Amino acid sequence: MSTPNIGSHSAILKTSIALCERFASSLTPGAQIDLPPTNPDSPSPLILADAAAASLKSQVTKLSLLAITTPFTPSAVATCLKPLNESILTSLVTAALLTTPESFTASFSAECRSLTATALRDTQALLQLIETRSQDGNPKAELSEAQKKAFTEATGRVWDDCDKLVRLAKGGLPGYVIRKSKEWLDLMKDAVREFEEWDPAENIDDDDPFGERLSDDEEPEDLEEDNERDRIAISAGLKEQALKVLNRIPQSIHVVIKQRLEKMELSNEVSNSQVKQLDTILKRNRQVSELIDESAEGMYLGDPEICLKKAGEARAVTIEVVESVLKPTSQHENATSKESKEDRYVQRALEWIQQVDAGQFTKSETSNSINHNT
């Protein structure tokens, strides 16, 4: 006696759900997976990731339509599920596992695995909705608006996951570094903008926000006003000095992204030395953004020495970033002895950031800083 279609559909669906769960768990940080040795001549796993993500999006679209459309047809759903079980899910997780830290940097590998795991979990959630739909015993029943919305939202999440994977795969490591560097650059600009808008006159003592610690017999009012004027003047000077450096940093990083990283993305080929270079650039861009935040925080908290120190450190790391791309990154460009327009832009960016220094205040000046009390 042959197995009923509904039973076959149920078994295939349960297999799909189990595969999604198992594959997603294999991509969690710390999961131990034995991989074969990497063959340098093998095609990039990003090609497989691109194709698998596009196929997953296509199949999920079909499954969602089959689930929403009346009557619900288990055999049609089973037919649509078979490619998932036989190739698509396996290809997706294989591509993620082969995108190793050694070949693509640790952060890129983690991003690829995280996106893939999310796509698998969201696919599992959609399949569980289909399972519920198949078990309601009434395939001809129209779904409610709430049920349709659940399917639509679940499908939309998988679409978004697949789009992110395709973008990551097509852009490769250069595209990823560009995207993350632009994110850090935006944070740098925001931090500098907030620092520019900060008014030293509005500074508040965190230990005494309501000014209750001072009493009339502790300090004359005119002396208190003098101290406040001194604090504001010194803070304004420190702010101006720090901003001379901080304002130039985002501009220099922008040149690196525009004249070097974006040019590298067009080549679609990244050597081992370039992988290391891109990883270093990304780490330093993040470090620069964090140092700018720390510099501004030092000023807000009344610590001018920290403010200027962190601004100087951010400048030094920015110089390292620009110096690392003074020469073109591709071998083809290196073979050309003639200086290009891009080379001149990078050289100017280096000179621009080198020309300014945070400097150091003397001990007598810093002792009269924001927390000045006499």
C-alpha cells in the first residue's frame, strides 16, 4: 500500500524544519566543524553563497504563495520543499562554513555565518507556519488576515536575510570592509558634530547636579562666578584645540575609502596580502571611531588631558591608515610608475592630518580645567 500524499508531505516538511535547525546550530560561534583543507584553486565559496541565497529566496516565495492560496495543496508544497532538502540548504551552510577566517578575515567569516544562521532560523519559522497550516484539517478554508500577515512577515524576513547574503557575497571582502568602514566613518562624523555643538557653559557637575554642595559661607558669589568664567574659557579653548584634529580625521578616512577601498572592490580579486591589509584597515577604522568618542567624553567629564590624549591617539591611528594605502593596492597599479590622481588625493590626505597636532596643555593649565575649585 502506498504512503498517502499528506504523509509524504509531512515527512518532507519535518525534514526541512530539522535541517534548518541543525544547520543553524552548526554555524553558532564556537561550534566545532571538521572542514577539508582549503584548495587555493577551488572556486570562491561566495559564488555558492550567492546562488544558494538567491535560490532560497525563490523557493520561499513559492512556498509562501502555496500556503496562502486556497486550496492548500500538500503535494505542491512537497515538490517545492525537495530542492531545499536536496541542495539549497546544504549549499547555503557549506558556503558559510567554507568562508573561513583564514581566507576572509575573522569578522567577515563571522558576518557570513551569522547571516546564514539567521536565514535558516527564519526559514524554519516559515516552515513551521506551513506545518500548522497543513495540520488544520481544512485545506479549502480561507486564511484570516492575521494568518496571511504572519506568512507575509515571515517571508519578508527570509527575503531580507537572502538579500543581505547576496550583497555580502557579491561585494566580497572589499565590499564588506567598505560598508563597515562607512558605518564607522558615520559614527566619527556624528561624534565630532556632537562635540562641535557642545556648549562648555552648559557643563554640569555630575557629583552635584543641583549645585547644593556650595553654600553662601563657603565661597563668595563673585569668586564663584570668576571660577565659572575661567572654566568656560578653558573648556572652549580645549574644545577648539581638540576639534582642530578631530575635524580632519573623518576627511582623511573618507579619502581612503573613496580612492583606495572602492577601487579595490572593482577588481573582484583579493590576494592574501590584501586580505590582511583590509582586515587591519577595518580594525583601525573602528579604533579611530572609539578614540574620538573617548576624546569627546574626556571633555564632557572635565578631563582635558584625556580629551587631548585620545584626540592625539586618533590622529596617530588615522595616519597609520592613510600610510598603509599610500601605494596602490593592486599589483597592476603598482606596476605603473606614473602617479595617478588617486595617489595624489591619498598623499594630500596624509599631509592634511599630519599638519595638525592636539598638543599638550601644561600642568598649570590643566589644573585650572573643568573641575577647577579653589
